[in-house]
Amino acid sequence: MSLLLTLIAIAVSLLLFAARRRMGYWQRRGIPHDVPHPFFGNIKDWSKTRHIAKIFRDYYLKYKGSDYPFAGFFFFFTRTAVITDLELVKRVMIKDFNHFENRGVFYNEIDDPLSATLFSIEGQKWRHLRHKLTPTFTSGKMKHMFPIVVKVGEEMEKVFSSKINSGASSGGQVLEVVDLVARYTADVIGNCAFGLDCNSLHNPQADFVTVGKRAITEHAYGGLLDIFLFGFPKLSRRLRLKLNVQDVEDFYTKIVRDTIDYRLKTKEKRNDFMDSLIEMYQKEQAGNKEDGLSFNELLAQAFIFFVAGFETSSTTMGFALYELARHQDVQDKLRAEINSVLGKHNNEFTYEGVKEMKYLEQVVMETLRKYPVLAHLTRMTETDFAPEDPKNFIGKGTIVVIPALGIHYDPDIYPEPEKFKPERFTEEAIAARPSCTWLPFGEGPRNCIGLRFGLMQTCVGLAYLIRGYKISVAPQTEIPIQINVKSILLSALNGIHLNVERISK
Ligand code: HEM
């Protein structure tokens, strides 16, 4: 018994020694950093009091301007460098991208096919897949999908209208807008990525959306094992661990299988994401492995288009409505633009018309500055970076964080950063700022592939709502909005409640 206790004591001491040594890395290198906790590293208050992106924002603002272009950080046991200098941001994301092409997140294509998405896969496989998928997102393809987005926008308008009709007061109705716009983006992406009329606008319990939400929030093991999966992705893969829950995987596999069978049988063409993916699948089936996609590859990409495209855009729309409710002058100016452009286009929503709505774009860009949904970007060093230069040297295997929220709230870049000012995004104002200072879609070869689509569906949805309704703050509106600190994305903890009043035509 005493031998066993001695062995346990030795093992615990060795573990503590290894943890201390690991956590002493930045100290030994003389890189500025906060002293890490032996187990949590520098994220002790994460998911309790501070959102992860705010932890990185505060770190950026604290260490910006030090003698080094980054500060040392530990995400639990993971060695992390938080970039605090725009020149180094540019090198990581663009100029020296070949050192930083992966994110270092978990995927396991064999045991968990849904996890092997464009977002997570690495190296040559990522390069090849990105190259194959890029033509799916050209402006020509966006134009083809535009009518689907408009059709769902019309439905959203009807749902808002029915909610207001059912309300008692004549001065409008207080609505929780995030849920409503999330049903709009879910229907748009469900349509374009899976070819489904999932109709969550009219049926909030639509399986497609509830399972989609579970895919984001529920993981196969949860809790401590999640930390292991994200902290040690390669080891987790070797141990054949999974991220996604089995019934979520089964659900999406069936939908995709049925959609492919249906489209191949009926030869129906919808010009959407699924059509492009099926074209690549057919190439693979015909033996062209180089340009083709296997069933599992297709499945994972349809899945990530939904997961990455649905909540990001709806959250952006929710925050935009919140800011517009608080800035009636901006809202009036925006409505005037929307009406004037629509007037020139036969009062119809056209692809060209929406492109002409420059002020709308500025409003969306300023919203994404204040609320970049994915507010910290990550890359991983595959090889030692700049070993000859002690200031910039980042060792192999380090996770690099680009604190987008910090850069967006840096008063040297955006004076009075708390204020909502769409005029920050006129062409001249953008040209006057350094590059890599607006990062809601990331930057460089691994930026958001769905940028055009995300902007298109956000702009169309907002244009429909602002044309038809006056949005204003209500007693129930939370000011400032409480952010959900448990989520990786920036989102409102209690939704966004606003007064919505129909504008008489
Ligand atoms: C407002 C809407 C959206 C926002 C704010 C957004 C934001 C982002 C961000 C910040 C990244 C990481 C970029 C980086 O690391 O440099 C990303 C990656 C990605 N996004 Fe989006 N996104 C949006 C819409 C969409 C849509 C509509 C789709 C697909 C239909 C999509 C698919 C993806 C994919 C596949 C990646 C991974 C790209 C790669 O690693 O090659 N996103 N997105």
C-alpha cells in the first residue's frame, strides 16, 4: 500500500514538474506574458465571466506596443502566441502564409466524417479541397443563388407581418429578432447547401434546424474530453476519438444521400451549393479522383456550409438591427437608400440592385467591426517561424491567435471604437487604414470562403426588414447587450428584443 502511495506521489510530482516546465516557456524566452495558472493557463475566467474573444482583446490592448510583436499565452496546456502587431498579422495571414496554413483544430476523417471539413483539414488535403471548392463561391454562382435568397426573404417578411398582426398594440410589437432572422438564414442555407425546403420560418421546430443547433452545441463526449480534443488534436485522432454525436451524423448522412439520389434521378438543377458538390461527386464516381469529391467529403462540406453559414449571418443581422434601433438617423438614411435603389429596379430585389446599396454595405461592415462573430482567428505553425530573429521567432507547433476583436476596438485604428459609425467604411476611409484592420472574415488564402454569400444573405434580409418596418428600442431591450460567454461565437445571451412597427406604404 505504501509503495502504491509512493508511486502515485512520484507520478503526481512528475506531472506537476512537466506542467510547470511547459508553463515556464514564455518566461524562459523573455516574451511578455501573464503568469499562467498550472492547469487553466491564461483562460481561468473563460466561460465564467469573460468571453474568449474578450480575453484576447484585453491581452492585445495590454501588450500592444511592447518590444515584441506578440505576447505569450497558454490555452490550458497549449502554447499560444497572441499577435499584437499589425505587421506580424500580415506576415502570418498573407506574406508568410506557408508557415501558417493550418488551424490546428481536431478532425478525424475516418471515424468522424462530418469533422473533416474545409475549416479543419490540413496541409495538401486542405489546399486541394479549397482549390476545388473555390469555383462554388464565385459572383456568377452567387447570382444564380440570389433568387432563392430573395424568396426566403419574402417569407421572412410575411412572418414578421403575421407576428405584428397578432400583437395587440398599434405602435408595433416587441419581437425577439435573433430567433426570427436565424430561421431566415437556416432556410436560405438549408435550401442552398442541402436542397431542402426546411421551412423553419413557418415551422420553428423543423428537425433540420434543431439538429443543426445540436451539431454546434453538443459534442460526442463534452466537458473535459472536449478540452483534450482541442488541446491534443493529433493524439485524439490517433486514439480514434470523435467530435460529432452519432445521431447528428446519421441525420445529415441520410439527408445528403436522399438529396443526391433525388437529383441524379430527376436530373433537377437548382444551381446551388449542392449542385456544385454533386458535379464533383459525379467526377469521382467516373474515376476522376483529382477533381472529384467522395461521398464523405461532399457530406462534410455540405455540413460546414450550413454550420458556418447559418449562425454567423443571423447573429450579424441581429446585431445590425440592434444598432439600427439605437441609431434612428442611420436607419432612416438606410431606408431612403433601399427605397431609392428599389425604385430604379422596378421595385424588385435584383442582384445588381443590392450591390448598388453602398450604405447598406457600410452598415453591415460597421456591425461586423463591432461584433465580428468569430472574433479571434487561429493558425498553427507547422515549422519554426523566423528562427534567426529572436523577436519574431515562433516555435513549431505554437497556436497563433489573431485577436480580431482587439484590432477592431483599437482606438488608434478606429477612434471611439464603442461608437457605431457606418461612415468608417466609405471607400476613402477604408483606403486610409492599414490592411488587416477589418477581419470579420479573416484574411489571406485561408479566409472565409463564404464571404460573398454571407454578405449577400445578410444584406438581402436587412433590406427586406428595413424597407417594411421601423425598428426601435423597447423597454425590454438590453443595453448594453449581454454576450453569451460560454459560446465560441459572439452572440447575445438573452436574444435581442426590439420594437417592430410596420411602415405604411
Ligand atoms: C456573416 C457571415 C460569415 C462570417 C462573419 C464568417 C466568418 C468566418 C471566419 C472569421 C472564418 C475564418 C477565417 C480565417 O481564419 O481567416 C471563416 C471560415 C470559413 N467560412 Fe465563414 N463566415 C460567414 C459566412 C459563411 C458562409 C455563408 C459559408 C458557407 C456557405 C462559410 C463557410 C466558411 C468555411 C468553409 C470556412 C473555412 C475556410 C477554410 O478554412 O478554407 N462562411 N468564416
